[in-house]
Amino acid sequence: MIRITLKDGKVLEVDKGTTIEEVAGQISSKLAKFALVGRFNGEVMDLKTPLVEDGTLEILDFASEEGLDAYRHSSAHIMAQAVQNLFPDVKIGMGPSIKDGFYYDFDTEHVFTPEDLEKIEEEMERIVREDLRFERREVSREEAIAFFRERGEDYKVEIVSELPEGSTITMYSQGGFTDLCRGPHIPSTGKLKAFKLMSLAGAYWKGSEDNKMLQRIYGTSFFKKGQLQEYLHRLEEAKKRDHRKLGRELELFTLEEEGPGFPFFLPKGMVVRNALEDYMREMYEKWGYQEIQTPIILNRSLWEQSGHWDHYQENMYFTEIDGADYAIKPMNCPGCMIVYKHGQHSYREMPIRLAEMGLVHRHEKSGVLHGLMRVRAFTQDDAHIFMLYPQITEEIKNVIQMVDEVYRVFGFKYNVELSTRPEKAMGDIEIWDKATEDLRQALEELGINYALNEGDGAFYGPKIDFHLEDSLGRTWQCGTIQLDFQMPEKFDLTYIGEDGQKHRPAMIHRAIFGSIERFIGILIEHFGGAFPLWMAPVQARIMSISDNNADTVRELVQQLKKEGIRVEADVRSEKIGYKIREAQVQKIPYMMVVGDKEMAEGTVSLRQRGAGDQGVFPVEDVILRLREEIAEKSFPMA
């Protein structure tokens, strides 16, 4: 007998060799029904794994990250089996689970079409109905190579050949299909309840342009059909909210062949951008920042000193001036170091908070460019905070509270990650450990829940990242707080301490919007283009019912403009219903209608986006209402 400790602390005594699946059945028939994999002594395993020693066991279902991963990876195997059943000449590449689904890469002369996806789905349905068991077996390197070479699976042979000596090599079979795979997998194909093949794409083998282009099929799967339908609905809604589509329709920005990855902001887009920058400058004033600006192009020696030349060169652009090497800045940090060194500082000044709306350029491959979300030129709302070591925790807490205040204005929920030392990093481990502990202490003193993201820190220090959740439930990494003990050392930054001697300051890098361009893209999709009144390019449109009212409309427009409201007139000879619908399509927050009656009484008929008719009001009351909403930065109506 062996002793199995469950997640709730309960201990079961079972026969040695009892499988995880059998233990789940002993706990409850419902648990066994929904179980997908198990975690035994920290390792995720197939449910059919026999238990041969004492240990802790957790049964995992679709709600767990590990269960979902196994479910979707198994979905990829079922898809690959279906593809080979229909197209026997296909050679298979790799087929992992990914965020929101899975994919598999295929090598075949046949060019897959959307019609093929329908046939593959039908074949997958047949495989699911067969309820084939996933069978795992360990094999030697020689056996695996011989097996896949006999079947012409060149990509699998290559993978096996490159595995380190002593690797455990496993293959999984369901029915007549066998794949090289670490696993784990769900018990059988019949567990797959709801799936959809989503799209086709090209993908280089192992992601290298030097290798052959394969065909990739993307899919997704869920445990319930309702979950799949909800996901597909969110995708449709996301298409409607695509910032590239809305950016074009609302005349916010454009992307042109003359500057791939370098967005052009149009007049209405500049209103949104300026509103964001003005708001951030209000935050600078409130939280004690001083604004600076540094050059876009700086000498190579500076980037060597900062470490970017050695650690970040592949992402940079270069030029030559007067025979010397220069680089276009990919980050604002080194310029800010020069600003700090411009004068002598005392401990009494600390903390010194220097903020910069800094334009940076980074070399991105054309294949990853995506609207405003991934560009080659963007503006960061950077700040660098220099402080005494005893001030570190309190200063980090201040930044976290500032980040929270900003995100609440836009209605964003967010989660927090603490990222630790990466493999490629500068500095001593002891310094990294101290910096990481300072970040952790600040989060815990504020009572903020956070996830630990091992090895994902910046090359110069650990960081706290903020992941926003938008109105469609998607997450975006925007804000960051990075504690850096390296840069002050590299640039020999000092301050005069209480003892009259020079000391080294600690430093924080922080951004809240992250990239202003990307943040605008996120906001467009979050609000579906229906910006809050304070950000809207056009805050109100005044419309005439007839030509008799045109002059009054123009006078009202001038009156509202003097009150600082962005307003425009629509005095075209069109029916009022048409004018209203057009204003709604353009997502203008407020519409005011002026007819003969309103003209005589000094009123307007007011409509609000998403709320419809608001009634008839004196013009002064409407102005007061709009000014108050702008000042409060209220959320828009749906």
C-alpha cells in the first residue's frame, strides 16, 4: 500500500500501481468524469500513470492551466491525425497548445483551403466519436529514429536526433496515429467536446527563414460548446473593434508603405494623443515629477556604456556622423542619465523624479508589425526616479499607487507580475536578489496579489509588470516598474550625502502607458472607438433641422468652442435622422438638434451616445453638463 495526500490534506491508502485515474474514481465519480491530467509530487502526468510511491496528488480539469494545456495539445494531435487520414502524403512538424488554442505545422504539396478545414473538422468529429485512447510509451533514440524514418517523417527524425543524450523519449498513439511527444495527454479522444479550426498561415520550420515554409493550421477547443460559442462571439466583437479598422474609419491614424511600422497620426488621432499626454502631465504635477527631453540620436560610446550595444544591438538602428558611429535611441534611459549628471545633487533633493515623453525606435521584423500594437517608432511615457536606498520601498509603493490611479480612469482591471533575473543579465546575483526583494516588499505592504514570473526581468534589473484587462477580457502588458542598481554604477551617478561624501543613488525605471501608440490602440479596442468625452476628437455635434436654423447652429458652435468644448456643425440639407445616424457611426458622444422651436427658446434637443434622447435643455445647462463630465473624466455610454 502507498499513501496519497490530496489537495485538501486528506490521505488515501491505495494499492501500489493504482493509476491516477483510479484514484480520481475513488474520490468521486464526478471528479473522474471531468479529470484530464494529474499532478503527482509536482509533476503533471497522464491519468493512466501508475502510482508506485507515497506522494501528493491533485486531479486537474479544464479549469486548471495544466489541464487546459493538455486538452488543447491533445486537440492538436487529433487534428494532425485527421489531416493525415485525409492527406496521407503530409509530413507533420510541431503542434503545441498556445494561448486560446493550438496549431500544427504540415509539409505537403497540397495547399490547404478553408474548405479543407471543414473536411478536417468532420474527420476530427469521427475520431472523437471513436473515443480512441491516448497510449504512451518510452522508446530509445534508435527506435524512435527508425520508426519515424520508416514513415518518412523527416521533421520528427530531426527533432529526435537533436535531443540531448539521456533524454527520455516518448511517443503517443491514438488509433493508427503516432506522434513524438512529451505529453501529458487527456485519456482519450472522446474527451474532446467542442473545437473549431480557425485559420491558415505559413510558418518557417523552427521559425527560421533559412528553413522550408510549412502550412500551419490554427484551432481552438473548449470543454463545453457554450464556451466555444462565447469565445467565437468575442472574436467577432474583436473584429468589429479592431483598432486598424476603426483607426481608418474614425480618421485617427494611417499606416503607409512609405513607412512600414511608423504610424502617421491624423488630426483627430492627435486630439486623442494630446489628451493622453496632457493627462499624464497632470499626473507628473500631482506626483512630483519634472519633465525633460533628450536627443533621439546619441553617440555609440553612450550605448556601450549603458550596455545596450552588447545586449540590445539587434533591435537598434545606426547611423554615422562626422566619421563616428551613432545610434537612434531604442530606450530613453541613457539620455536621462546624462541629464542627472548635468548637476550635482544632494541627499536633501531625493527622490528626484525625471519624466520624459520620449520617442524611441526599435528594429522589428516586418512579420510582427501590427497596427499600433507593434511598431518601429513609438513614444514611451518614461520616468527615472533617483533615490536613497532607504526610500526604495516607499517610492515603489508611490509608483504603484500612481499606476492604479491612471488605470482606474479608463476602467481597466489589471493583474501584476513580478519578473526575476533572466539568463542574460548584468550584475551580481546578490544585487539582483536585493532588488527583487525590494519590489516584493512593496507589493506585499500594499496587499497586492501578484504572480511570480521567473527569469523574465530586464537585463539590468527585476521588474513589476501590469497587465490590463480590456472590455473583451483580453490582457495587455503596459505599465512596468524596474528597479535598477546597474545603470547608476555604469554612469557613475552620485549624490552628496549627509556626511559630505559622494554616494551612489538607487534608480527606478517606470512607464504607465508603456507605448503611447500601443495604449491608444488598446483604448480604441477597449472602447470600440467610443472614447470618453474628455478624449473624444469631436465631443459634440450641433445639427440643424432646416436651413433656417443654420446660422443659429454656427453661433452655438462658436459659443461652445469658447468654453473649451470640441464641437462641430452639421448644417447640410439632409434629413435630421440621417445626420443623427451618421454622428452615431462616428461615435460622437453628444448630439444637439436645433429646430425653429429650440432657436426661439434658446435651447437644444440633446442626445447622448448610447443613451439616446435626453430631452430639451437651455444651452447654458448643456455646456455645464459637458464641462463637468470632461473634468470628471467619466466613462462613455456603451
